[in-house]
Amino acid sequence: MRRVLLVGNPNVGKSAVFNRLTGARVIVSNYPGTTVEFTKGKMRVGSEAAEVIDLPGTYSLEPTSKAEEVAFKALDELGEGDVIVNVVDSTNLERSLGLTLQLMKYRKPMVVALNLWDEARHTGVTIDAALLEQTLGVACVPLVALTGEGVKVLVESISRPRVPTFEYEDSTRWDEMARIVGKVQVVAHRHHSLMERLGDVSLKPFTGALIALLVLGASFETIRLIGEGLIGHVFEPFFERVWAPLMLRLSGALGSGGFLHDLLIGKLSNGKIDYGESFGLLTTGLFVPFGAVLPYVFAFYLVLSLLEDSGYLPRLAVLLDRFMHVVGLHGMGIIPMLLGLGCNVPGALAGRIVESERERFICTTLMAIAVPCMAQIAMVVGLAGRHGALALAMIFGTLFLVWLVLGAILNRTLRGESPELVLDVPPYRIPYLRGLLKKVWMRVASFVREAVPFVLAGVFLANLLYVLRIVDLVGQIAAPVIVGVLGLPQEAAGGLVMGFLRKDVAVGMLMPLHLSFRQTVVASVVLAVYFPCVATFAVMLRELGVVRMLKASAIMVATALVTGGLLNLVLWATLG
Amino acid sequence: MTRTVSLAEMKEGREGIVRELAGGLAFTRKLEAMGLRLGTKVMKTSGSPLRGPVTVRAGNMQLALGYGMASRVMVEIQVEERGRRDA
């Protein structure tokens, strides 16, 4: 099959073009490095099907980073009939053309997509596309991939691409480029726009820090408000008033007991359904993902998507750069951490945004250990909330300390140095509402599709663990650690075993134990730190390889024991 | 009168022209590919304390560079002639 390769600088909108060409849905954001894997899809070119490949962004074809190597290799493997679609940022023609000229050396059929055409116009950049086309000898198509303007012409051009005719000496590449840009582009003089001023203010240390506090504070409050609001006004009323009576009736129909009853409904407390304690597939199994977790997942992704699409995240990366160097990462290391707060799986994947193997190890390990996912956070809020805000502050404060101290230790002990930040800071953009909502929907849908089956499996397994008395067995074997070191009741073994599969269900299994303040804090922290859930583990294994994953696992277990033990001691000493 | 300073030393808000990329081939190539070349007109938009990163604007784009890199990008700036005390 014929292949269509999307190549371009980071953050020029390749993924948006990909979505337009294939009708697929991949995540599009406003920061360089959103796409770290290469994504494949199908499109129709003329009467045949073609494979479209969305490559990670690259500034040049001299492979200096992993992403660039990927692009380099894919280009080398180009065959007969394959087409290069070079996506160009019209607002930054000069930089984009550097790559275009390098691509021309391949002498392959090619099309240039002049993306962000509308933004270029707004910023006073006029490009003579026809003249550029004449000069380069390949079709140059003005495009607004986000809204779809120009896509038809692009698809047509892809069906009859031309081999570039433009020739130049390698040593004169920049001169040639400057000459072409001078010929085809006119830039109107203009004053800095309000958005630009705002952009600069949010980069300067003092004002930037104030804005960051404001943005993060507002984000936190928004997530809390939406999450709590949805639970209080929509999900809890539904589960209490509609679903619970229904389940009670089903319970009666099933004879109020027996294997099937206990599996579906679980145990009733005082003849009522208690979603925290029943542990039936249709009660706790549905309440955990939909009643407790989904509202927060939705709220989190709404806020995260806003931050991503506005272009704030790269600015946060610049502001935090100096601080992130304490843990051996540069500023962009904050992105995997933020994504990990939603779900550790995309967080682990985003580890590729940092360049070196060393950084990727630190980044992925720290994220897996000290960044709890939204599902876990939501459940911890439910569990520890009973003991008040102090318990929550201690749990998340401890996790932050673990992140900081462990990161600093890894940075000191691992050989090598971490590279410096080199980052293209995109302009602020007003998020395109339809795109934003689509992205939130994609993420929520993927939670429902991928996480909910795991939660149900987890609740099923929890029943099995109790029925087969595995919890007792593990509890007895691990008692020296669980009871002795961590100060938890032996039954907490159930939650710790479940944590390997699904952290939210694991926290749920702690609910019926009625833990004390100290136990709640210790258990919540240990559950976050000791090991990633199976889905995250699989991705980490792929990203790090067996040896490094073993190393990471050893660090996790050791950190959990040390942190949990210390925390238990400190709390015991201060609270008794 | 002009003077050459590094991006790291340059004052916030000042403009200048890149005259030298004082580093190895990988460094030069990376910056060139990202749009920072000899002759590029830049304006420093921010610096940060404790040898934190520096940001510059060039045309429609804005780049952030770590302090070490910024101190190897040499920029020619205009300086006013002042303090000439001679007759």
C-alpha cells in the first residue's frame, strides 16, 4: 500500500492534519512533543487506500534526538509511490523551510501544507503560495487543519504529488532559504499583541510565578468544584435514589443471599446497599468507576485540555526549569507528571518528551512512584476525607516530598548529566472549542473503555481473594511488614494485593476496614508508591526495558517500605 | 557603538543580532534548525535567577534556552555612548 508520511517541525499541527486526512482522533495540543509515538491511519487517495503516518516533530534531519531518529529512519525506508507531506508553520516560514529544503534532497514525491494559514494572516504574515510552489516545484497548499479549511485541496495534491525540482548546495542551505523567504513572504510591521504581552509576562520569574500560582490554584479549585458538584448533584443522587432501590429489588429476587447474589450485589449492611462496603459487581463495581472516579476524571481532563490547548504548559515548563533540575530533569519533565495525574499510562508514554535515557528513567520512575492518578486521588479523597483535610494534606505532602527527595537522590547517583532546556514556546492560542470538547470526550471515553473493565475485574477478584481466603494467607505471610513496619491491620493485605491491578479498587478495599488517621495516611501513601498498576507496568516495561524496569521496581518497593515505615513512626510518635 | 554580549548576560527587553554560536557542531546545528542563526534578530523576553533559562523572541517565534546554552549565544547590541568626559 502507498504511504503518506507527515513530516514537520514540532507543534506545527501534524496531528491535526492527520486527524483531517484519516478521520481518526489523536490527541492534539499546543506544545511541542504532544505526539511521541508514530501513529498510523488510513486515507483514500484517488481510488486506492493509503497508509498515513504521523511522525513525531523534528527540526532537522540530522538525528540529534530520538524523535528525529524516528523520522530519519521512516524517510530512509520510503518506497515507490510513497508521498511526503511536509507540514509547515506559516507563521514561522523561515524555520520550517529549513526542514523542507532537507526533505527535497530525498527526491521523493512531496506536498507542502502551509498550516496555521489563518494565524499567519492575523499576525501580518502574507505568503505568496503560488510563487513558493513555482520556486520549489511542489504543490504548496494553504491550510487550517484545525477547522478543515484547505483539506480538500491538500488531498487532491496528495493524489498527484510532484518530485521537487529545486536544487541547491548543502553548504548554502540557510542562504537559499533566506532568499526564498525574502521572495515569497511579506511581514507587516505591527505592535506586540495583548496575547504576546501576556505570554511574556507569564515567562518572567516574578509575574510568572504569580500567574502560575493563580492558574494552578484555579485549576485545582475548578477540578474540585466540578468533581464535587457532579458527584453531589448528579451521580450520588442517581446511585442512591435510582440505582440502590433497583439493586435492593434484585437482591430480593436473588433470594437475599447465595453465590450469585454476593457476586452481583455483595453484602448488605442493615438491609441496605453500602457502595463502599458491599463489593458486588453491580454495586461497588459500578459505583467506583462511575460514581466516584468518573466525575473527577472528566473535570481533570477538561482543565488539562484547556491548559494544553492554550499554550500555557510550555511556559510553566520554562518557569519550573530551574526547580526541575533538582530532580535531574529539565522543565518539560513537568508534562509527564501532569499527564500522570490523569492516568499514569499516558504519563509513562510522555516520558519520551525528555531526551536522554537517564532523564527518561528518572522521569518515568518518579511519575510512577509519586504521582497518583486521578482514579486513585478520587478514592483517597473519599477514604481520607473522613479524617479531615489534614489527612489529605499529609498524604499528598508526603508524596511530593518523596518525589523531591527520591528525584534528588537519583539525580546524584545516576551517572551522566541531564541536558539543558531548548524549547520552542508557542504563542497563546484561544482553544478551539470543538477540538477541545472532542479531546475531553476521547479521554473520558478511553477511561470508560479501558479502565472500567479493569475495575469490574478488580471487584470480582476482590471477592475471589476473600472467598479463597487469599487475603488471610497473604496477610499472615506479610504480617511482619504490614503490621510490624507499616502499622496497618493484617486485612490491609487485600488492598495491597489489589493495587497491582487497579489502585482505585485497592483504596476501595480499605474502606470497610475503618482505619485510624495514622493508618489511613500510611496506607494511602504506600498504595501510591509501592508499585504501578498493571496497565502502567506494561507501558513502563516497554519504555524502559526489562533491566531498567527491574531497577525501577526495586526502587519502588524500597521507597514504599522506607516512607511507609517512617511515616508510621512519625505519626505514632506525634499522635500516639 | 556596538558591543557583543551573551544572551545570558543581555538585559531583558533588549534587542540584538546573533553573531556567534560558540559551541560544538551538535549545538550549532540544533540552534540553527530551531531558527537561531548568525544574523537572526532577537529580543530577550525573560531571564531567571539562579542560572535559570532565558527566553528570546525572533520574528514570530519564541525560544527558551537553558542558561549554559544562552551564555554561548553571542549577540551584538547597540550601546549608547555615554560618559565621554574628554573635551
